[in-house]
Amino acid sequence: MARLRLPERLAAGRRQRPLPPAPGAREPGPTPRSLLLRSWAGRLFLVSAFIKLLVAILRRLVEPPAIVEIVSAAATLGLLVALVYFLWRLIGLAKQRLLWRVRRKLIISYIFIGVLPAMLIIGFVLLSAGVLSMSVSAYLFKDGYDAIVESGGMITQAAAGDIAKSPSTIADVLKRTEQVTKSRYPALNVSLAFVPAPKSPFPPLQSGSWDHLDPPASIPAWARIEGFQGTITAPVAPGTNEVQLVVRAVRHARGSAGNVGSLVMDIVIDDHALDFLYERTSVKGGRAWLSIRQSEGATAPGVIAAAGDGGQLALFRNSVTFLECTVWVDAPRREACGVTMAMAYNVSDLWTRLTSAQSLSLAGVPLGQLFLWILAVLAVLFLLIQGVALLMGLALARSITSSIHEMFMGTERVQQGDFTHRIKVTTHDQLGELAQSFNQMTGSIEGLLQTAAEKKRLDEELRIARQIQMSLLPRGPLDVPGLGITALCVPAREVGGDYYDFFHLPEDRIGVLIADVAGKGTSAALYMAELKGLMLALSQTSRSPRELLIDVNRIISENLDSRSFITMTYAVIDRRAGVMTYCRAGHTPLIFLPGPGSPLAGDARVLVPDGMVVGLHIPGAAEKFAELLEEERLPLHVGDVIVLYTDGITEAMNAQEDLFGETRLSRIVEEHGHLASGELRERILREIEAFVGASDQHDDMTMILLKVEEAFVPVREAAVPGA
């Protein structure tokens, strides 16, 4: 039961881990010798150079054959590869050495901040404005296009709802929907089609012109549940990837009688639709190309072109947008594609549309023009700020790097074990706060080390306490002729409160005890040790389990904490009489499985004689304990199985917090009671392990298994010679 042994897992988890490298520590770089002899590039360089040398000598002596020239060319290529690799390593090493100090990093960064922006700011502004205008144009066009898609979906949804309510009016609904759509969007070419469900009595119907595509005869499998709303494509001419965009919406008419059919609406994105979008977005859409097509795992190359008749992509004039589309085929899964559409726009029109919401003017100046002047002023201020930032940055560089250098030196001192070092705080900024935090950290590290040492000492003491507690339990197998006895105890923590023991009593009797001290940890373990001493002293003098438990309760109740108590079961097996006498003081029940030769043969039985817990220190508890405690006798026969256990066995929980339970334990004993006691124990443990899984152990687990074997022949069954 490796998973249930939580203390072992915790002990394994407390293994020491290697410390990470100290801050600021640098590994030594490779030497030229190691680069030449231990790297692939160095070996390639040496081999190629040796070949080139041999070829040069051979050329001096004789005319080399063609194969030698090929080898020489390969060696030249190897030299080039090795030199490129060495150059790359040299650049990396130079950058590492140059930029290792923070001061050098800051100086170089301020050089880039002060010089490069002055050289690139105009080009950056132009490029940003161009990208922004292209993005805005693409956004406006896409927003208008999505509005058509959304509107088509809502209109189709409303029409499908009307069909679901009154299926007999499908033709009227199609005509009415076409008229409503054209009255709302006169420039759009709208087509409608009703596709009946497989068992629907209604015929397919169409409305509008279907010049772009044939009306759909069925709905693809991927659109039969939630419908569809998006873009599909229609080829413009065979053999080309130029396509005609079609906005298609599919909604299902599901009424009280089931699915009547599906309503399909197509809106063709033709020149009229593009003019309609231009009026609302100031962006003119052009030709569209199928740029990405997923078919059987292949991807076709994309085509990107500008608007117009093959014109080039121009900044501040032309742009492209990418639209998602769907291949309308009857397939198990939806097949996606992409469309590239060329667009044309005018920057002034875009600016006018963006600022059209601001109809006010100040001093006769339109608000949009005023915004442009403000942007120009901000650009000038930006240049001034850049110059001031350069000067201030150079002034602050030294103060920043000085503080960082002090902290670096402090970490070096701490790495060497000097926890008395303190950084001098000269500023009251964030770096100063960081220096103070460093000083506080170094001051508390020694205390943390002392705490860690104390924790290690306590862990060691708990480990020793666990060894001592385990030594209090019986060691090795108990050799009792005719009885197969096996036991198990797994504490939930380093030490626990479960206890079991066996006592050799006079007159060929065996005492068997199992107990559970309330709680876990050190206190429960100490009470367990006290209980063991009492049992060793009283078991040899008490004649019955009831007398012993009464004496134990009387003595131990004076020493237990008022919040603690002990549950226990004590049994005495008389081998001569073949009888087990037992008492249960608030403990878990016993499970008894009669053997094949027993007159009680049958299912496993749960034995629950009355009795209250031991050690309650309250008035009248001793008298009540003696009054409730019952002593019972159980005749033993060959094959009988007796299971004593603590609640940690039956209350073992899995990830769903389900308990293992007495029923499951009894069933296992019934099914495998024919096994030897050791094999039965392993079977029970494997079942518990499979039930618990990876969950943690919540309570101590203790169990005793007794099985009457063939050698067990009591006096009442043995034949008396001469009788």
C-alpha cells in the first residue's frame, strides 16, 4: 500500500534539493581549445582545413581528379559553416561581456533612445499612420459586412419562427421575408429557399433569384443542429481562385410537431452590395480571392491583391481584409476557408467619417481640423520631451547603477555567508526601499536558518518516536499452533494512536487487543504507550475480558485528558476449550466468518456487543461503563475467520469522499475467507488501495486477522483415549 503510506511519502518529499546558482554568478565561457575539439563546428573546421591542405599539396604534385575537386568544394562549404558559427558565438560573447554591467546597458539604451528616435520618428509616424488607416478601413468594412451577416441571421430566424408556428404558410413567409429585406436593404440581392426536413410533408420552395448558386437541396450535417450564419463562396470563373462572396444564414423551423425544415437566406456581395457598404463605411470593396482552403489536409497558396484592376498595393489608398468563410459541402465536420478581399479608401474620407460624430466647431474651425492641429502640437512636444528625457536619463544612469552595484556586492557577501553585511541606503526611492528590504532579509536569514535547524531536529525526534512506537507493537509473526494470526498498523502521521497486541496467558490462552486512542499525533501515541503498560500488567491477572476492561477504565480514566478517550476490543482465545471470549468498549465491530465445519456456516456476521468507550473522566462514567459492558463467547471451528480493525479501515475515503465501509469489508472477507490470514490481509489492502486511489490517508489504519487452522483441535472436539 505505497499510496496509503503518507508518512513515507512525506519523508521522501523532504529530501534535500540542490540550491540554485547564486545571483550574479556566471559560468565560465568556453575556451578556444574546447570550441575546436569538443564542438561540432570546431571539428568540422579542423576536418575541412585538413582536407583543403591535402588538396593544395596534391595540386602541387599532380593534376587532381574530379572527385578531389568535389571534396575540396565540400571542404570549402564546411569551412564557411564553421566560420559562420564561430562568428555567431563571437557576437554573443561580445554582447554578453559588453552588456553584463547594468551601467553599460543603460548607456547603450539611452544612446538608442536619444539618437534613433530622432532619425526614425518621421518614418515611424508615416508607417504608423498608414498601418492605422489600413486597419481602420479594414475594421469599418468588416464591421459593415458583419452587420449584413447579423441582420441576415436575425431576419432568417424570425422567418423560421413564423414557419414553425404556421407551416402551411411557407410560401407567404418567403415572399414576405424577401419584401421586408429588400425594403430595408434595397441594394442587396436576396434569395430565400425552404429545405424540408427528411420526413416533412412540405415541398422545397424558393424565392428570389438564384443566379449565383443552385438552391441547396439539403442541409450539411454540421449545420443541422445549431444552424449556420456566415460567408460561403461561389466561383467567378472555372480554373481561377477569384470567388463571389455570399452571405448565407440557415435557421431551423422547429415547432411543437418537430422539425419542419430549414430556411436558407443568401445575400450576394455583388457590386450593388459593395456600393451599399461604401455608403456606410467610406471603404470600397473590390475583388475577392480564395486565399486559404482546407481540403483533405492540404492548404492552397493564398493570393493577395489590391483593389481595382490589378493595381499595386499603395499606402494611404489601398488595403486588404481577410474574411472567414465556409465550404458548403455535406460533410461530418465544418470545413473552413479564408478569403482575401481588396479594398480602396481615401484617408480624408476616413477621417471625415470618424469625426462626423463631432458636429461642433470652435471659432469657425471644425472640431476634426482642430484635432489635427492638436496632434501637430503634441508631435513637437514629443520631440522636446525626447531631448529632455535623454539628458535626464544620462543624469540618472549613474545614480541607478550605483544602487544596483551596491546590491550586487551585498548579494556576493551573502553568498559567501556574511549575513552581517548591510547596504548603505542613500536614496528614498524604490531602489532605497529595495536596499532596506535587502538589509531586513539578511537580518532574518540567520533566524530562518535557526528555525530550519530546529524543524530538522523536531523531524528527527518524530522519526525516533515513530521507531519507538513501532517497537511497542508485536514484532514478527505470532506462532500459535492452530491459529493463523496476522496484523497491520499504518499511522496517518509520524506517530499515531492505534494499538494492537497479543498476550500469552496461562492455561494455553491467547489475549488479543486492538485499540484506538481518540485523535492523532504525539498525545495519542503517549496514551497508547500508557495503555500498553496497563495491559501487560492486568492481562496476566484478570480472568475475563470484562474484568480487565473494567480495571483499565478505572485506572486510565484518572490519567486521560477530559477531551480524550479510548475505544478497544479485547478477546481471550482458550485453545483448550475452543472458545473466544471478547468484550467491545465502544470500538468498531468484529467481523466473523464461520468456517465450513461450523454449525453457523454462512455469510460473514458483524458482532456488536454493547460497551462504551474507555477513559471518560465524568461523574458516574465508571458505573455506566460496567453496566453497559457485555462479554460474549464464540465457539471456534476450523476455517473460522475473525477480523478486528479500527475505523481507519472502514472510513478510508476516495477522491469523492466515499467511505470504504463495513459492508465492502465484509464482502471481501466472504469472498476470500478461504485464503490464509496473510493472503487475506494483502487482498484487503489491495482493495482499499484501489478504492482510495491517490487520496491522502486521513486516519490510522490497524487490522488483526485470525483464522482457525487444521491444527486447532479443542478439548471439546478431541477424542479422549479409553473413553
